[in-house]
Amino acid sequence: MGAPTKVQLIKRKSSEQWYINFPAAVAQACNFVKGEVVEWVVHDRFTLLLKRKGTLEDLDEKKKL
């Protein structure tokens, strides 16, 4: 499954922030939970890996909230 997404940049006087939004279909397919912590890992220049932090038990607890 693919979901094309644009990279966004917001420039301020002293900083810049980059954003990549997840389409709802991707978030639902991954069963993301609001407030879940994830980590970006740079595999190489063309590949980013998104790793979940925590365990399945942590996800189950967040779903109950």
C-alpha cells in the first residue's frame, strides 16, 4: 500500500520545522493511538523507518484511556 504525502516546511526567524502528516488510512492500518511515541530511524538517504516505542501492553493501556 502506498500513500503519497508532501513534506512541509515552516520557517521562522530562528528555526524551521519539517512536517510529514500520516494519511488516516495509514494511521488506521498501523493502529496508531493518540499520544503514542514513535521514533524515526534513518536507514539511508532514501529510507526512513518509523519504530514504535514501548510494547503491545503499552498500546493496550492507551486504548483503554
